[in-house]
Amino acid sequence: MKVAVRSLCEFAAREGSLEHRYTPSPTADEGIQGHKTLQSRRPNSYQPEYLLEGECLDIHLRGRADGYLPGYLPDHLANKHTPLVEEIKTHRGDLARIGPGQRHLHEAQLKVYGALLCQRDNLRQVQLRLVYYDITQDRETPFGQLWQRQDLDDFLTELCSRYRDWHQQESAHRQLRDQALMTLTFPFTDFRPHQRQLSETVYKGICTGHTLLLEAPTGIGKTIGVSYPALMAMPRRQLDRLFILTARTTGRQLILDSLQSLQASRDTPLPLRILELTARDKACEYPDRACQGESCPLADGFFDRLPAARQAAVNANWLDRSSIQMLAAEHRICPYYLAQELARWSDVVVGDVNHYFDQQALLYGLTRQNDWRVVPLIDEAHNLIDRARSMYSSQLSQTQFRHVARTAPKELSTTFRAVQRAWRQLIKSHLDTEASSDLQTVQFHLSEVPTELNGALQRLVRDLSDYMTDHPVLPELQSLLLDSIGFMKLAELFADHSLCTLTVKQEKGKGKRPTFKASLSIQNLIPADFLTQRFRQAQASVLFSATLNPAHYYRDLLGLPEKTRWQSIPSPFSARQLELRIIRISTRFNDRQSSIQPIVQRIRQQYRQTPGNYMVYLSSFAYLEQLRSAFVAHCPDIPIMTQSSGMAEQARLEFIQAFRTERGKVGFAVLGGAFSEGIDLPGDALVGVFIATLGLPPYDDFHEQLSQRLQARFGQGYNYTYLYPGIRKVIQAAGRLIRTPEDTGVVELIDDRFSRQPVQSLLPAWWFD
């Protein structure tokens, strides 16, 4: 088996405790630039990114050392030229924050490179140099030593012997897994209507290496219809991993249930390791403590106890959140980082889309490091555009800094004063505060990220890191630190795919002179520029949802490969199940007040005629509240439920449960919200849906900026900004009604624009058959 040098060391050379101090590591771009800076200072014969590979105990090792110098002359070897291998590690701040465990890992990687070089060139000795480079101070700290070949060979053999037994176990597991998947059978007696076509499309797409956009209606059984053929393709395409990703936590359980059905349908357990990844805030047992051995008991000695926990986990195969928690408790280690480790050894990983598409995505990083052949399966893929935009967006608020400064430790007071001076300088450089004293709010869309905050933010990050290294974690300081780091990283990547906006508001002060507060945001508009490489890295990708039309909208904004194929799977439902009504009442913003009474009358008339549960969807909470108030006034005897802004998770669950267990209710909710997609209300749990407006985003300054940018890039400003996202929300909301071939009900689309052909062409064809 081929093993990356880094992977070998991360498996066999780590020891001691977790060492995640609050020292921000350099970004990927900063690390690359740091390497180039040092490499440019080396002699002409110095060879950067030097490939080394070789064999040890039947393991083929391969990796790239940061630098190689064929003839190196150290001071203590006056007449001998010895080859040099160099490893560079970039960092910020005090070098002492790099703990002994991390240093041991860095040294191990360098020693493996040295052993491979000696083996290849039959050398008796080699000079090894580990260099730590502080990118903020432009300071390098070298640690060099002359090593004998025998010592390096012994070290490499020790690491490989630790890995060999594991390697043999993994090879045996892979063989059993692939044999089982070659004969995998569908877990149910038969496919649902059109589900077989869905599965065949997925299987052929993966086997031919294509990216698929699959629009498949709700109720067809998309999750098992996609995951089953993908598993069948794994041995045939020699895939290493499947990543099944969703944009909503609620969708993850449906995925796990589908995978569990594959196990339940067999006489013998399926030799398939299935892992659920959970967010840190939900997995952490000690959220008020740093991920350091001296701070958290589950971080202390983590790597010393990891081998036993890892072995127990891979023997268990089924590794959902509760299983990980039990294993971690049994071995007294951190459940979050145990799951991160098990991502290296699992066949199927179920997680959030950010685990592959985010800036620091774990699964994407492992894929590149290990040269895995992977296929991401992305459920409810229509959400990926907005989710990706949020992954690559950030905002800093002057108010947040002021708030934290009030309760911050005295040691940080000078740092926070410097930040506030930088904010005032930023405001002054863009706004004439004397001339603008009568303005309430003003926005500036900037062509580049302003530099006024740079120095203060860098100092803040350094000082907060210093403080939090030696003191208990304060949540507000931690949040501010992470927000600042995230903003600085995006500022380095800023281009025309994003919008930088400075917002200045006037505050009401006690004195005569006005005061101002500001916020600075980087909002991603075109996620394709960040996602393209992630799709290219995969052998194939499958994006599936009930709403992926039109295809070019998703291809353009997600940066999908040229050979992406779009297919719409026929619906198992028919127009006979759905009474579709298009009501020509204008719900445009200026007409909304006059639309209230006619809509109330339609809901009341339908409810009296056919009592039952109904959902009413509107485009905003303001419109919702207007309609709800009027409905209560005219129909006080009809019980209602209402979605509220920022609704807690428990309240959302109670809302849904009420519709599942009770009858005769009218629910009011917003399009695109928690109750307009991702929930099942089959049978008479829902008998009708009213949708007022096309769900278009507001015509505000941000969306106009977005429209202009998309028009310039794709020539589809209005459609990409307003029409397509709005109609998608409408289809998703209406999709709550017909969930099975037995369901029936009424859908009223309330707006005269629904009668237009361009709009109707975007609606499901079976509605009109």
C-alpha cells in the first residue's frame, strides 16, 4: 500500500496530549508564501519541494521535503560536503507555544525524509534541519543535526512496524468490504416508482467519472436511491471513501437511517465503517476549556490513549454520534478529536457540507494528503449555494469590540484601545463626520478590503492568543479571536467573487457632537471560485435535490466541471393528486396591504369547505405578521401556529409535532425557513398549502449589488439573484404537501405572476399534466 510520509508520522509518531493552543496558524496562502520566502534565500543548488520515496517493511512511502541541498557544508565539517534535507514550519508568535508533541511530529517527518534519502543514494549520513519561520516577524529559527543512516533506518523501521499491523488489518478490511459491496443487494423488496432509474443514473455517473445534478422529487426515496448505487460502485471504481453530506442537521438522521437499512437487510453484518461527524460545539464535553493537555482532562495524554480507542472504534464499524461518545468516555479521550481521527479510517463519512467545502475542511484536506479516490454525495444540494456563500463570508463589528472590551482583562486594555483607534481612523478615511452629522446610516461598497484595521487586528490576535494560552477560556474573547482570524484570512483572498462593505451608523450621544459606529463585512457572491477545485479533486460528485432547475444556475454558481450532467427523474406523483390553483392577486411590495383581506378570505373559505391542517407561506416575517393578525381577527375560532424569527430548536420540534398529531390547524411560516423544506407531513397531517408571493429576495442594496456582479459574470443578473432562488423556495414549500403516491391536497399560488409562462416553466411539470 502507498502511504504518504505525513500520514505515516501522524499515525505512528504522535504522542502526548492535544496541543491546540489559541495561536492562529498561518493560512494556507501565508504558509506557501512563507516557504517560498525562505526557499528563495537558499543557495542556487537548493531544490524546493523535493520528492522522496522508498520502501520499508513492504510499505511504499512517498512525500515531498520542503528543501534539499546536494552539497551542504556545516561549520563543524570543514572538509566534508553532506546532503541537507530541510523541513519548514510556519507559525505566528512565541515559538514556545509549539508544544513537545507537535515538535516530535515535525522531527519525525524530517527523519523519515532523511532515511529515504540515505536509502535511495546509499548515504552513510545526512544533515537534517527543521526550521520554524515566524511569518509576522520574518524570523527563522533553525534546529540542525547530523544523523547517521543506521539511526534513521532504525527510526523508520520502528514507525513502519507500528503501522504494518494496522496496514495489514486495513488491507484485509478493504478486501472484505469490497467483496461485500460487489454483491450488495437493495435493502427492500422492490424499488419505488422511478427509484431504479435514479439508482442506475447514479451508478453509471460514478463509474464514468461524471458530476451529476439530479433533480428527483420528494417521496421517491432519494437518499437510499443514491447511496446504494454509490456503494456498489466503490469496489468497481476502486473508491477509497464516500462522503454523504447535507446542509441541514435534520437531514443527517435520514441518511443514517438509510444506511442502517442496508445493515438490517443482511444476515451477516456489512463490513463497512460508517462515521458521523458532529460539530465541535455539540461534541465538546468541556466547552469552557482550551484543547490543551494542561487544561482539559480529555486532551491530556490523548495520543497515548488513542491507539486503543481507535482499534475499538474500527472493530465496531457503526460510529454515529452516540457510539463515538460512548467510546470516548470509555477511553477518557475527546469525542470530537476521536471522530476527526476516525475520518481517516472510515469508508463512509456522514457530515455537513462544510466538512468538504469549507476553507479548513477536514475531508478535503485528508483527500489531498492521502490522494484518496472519493465521491461526495450532496443531499438537498440546492442549499449549497447559500451555505458556501456563508462559509466564505465574514463580518467585524465595532460594537462587538466595544462590548468585549468592557469586560476584558486589564492586561488587554491597551490592545482594545488600539483597535478602537483603528475603527475611528477607518470611519474618518471614508466619511466626513462633520458634513455627515445628519445622516443615520451610510454604506460604502469598496473595491478592496481597507487596511486601516490590519495592524490593530494582528496585534489583537497576537495578544488574545498570548492571554488565552495562559488563562482559562473566556467565550467572548474566544469568539472575537476566531472572528478576527476568519476575517483576516478572507481579506487575503478578496477578489471580484466577493463584496466588501463598510457600514457607518450615527449613534445618539449625550453631547452635541454625533458619534459613529461601523461594521466591515466581506460577503461572498460567487462561491464557484472557491468550490471548483474541490469538485475537481473528486472522482465524481452527485448533487441531488427536489429543486435543481435550471441546471446552468447551479453549474455556474457552484463551479461544477464541464462534463456535469443534469437529469430530472420523473415524479411518482400525478396532477390528479394535486388541486393546483393560481390566484391572480398582486402580492408585490406596494400591494401587500390590499392583498391581506382577499388572502384571509381564501384561507377561511378553503378551511370551512375542507377542515384540516394547512400551511400558509409568506416571503417575510413582516408580511406574515400582517396576515396572521388579520386572520385571527376574522377567524378567531380557527387554531393557528406561527413561526417566529429566531425560533429555538425545541419550539420548532413542537410546531412540527403539533401538525403530525393534531388536526384542524393553520400554520403561518416564511418561505425558505425551517418549515418550508426538510420536514415530512404525509397523509392528512397536511391537506393544503397557500403560498403568497414568488419568494423573491428583497430589492435592497445588497441584492442589487449581487445582481450587478452576476450580470457581469454570467449575463443572468435578475434570474440568478431573484427569480431562480424565489421559485426554488416556492417548490420546496409546496413539496411539504404531496409526500407519497396516496397523498392529496390543494396548493394555491397567490400572485398574478404565477400565470406567466417563464415562471410556470420553472415549476414541476407533473403539477400541470
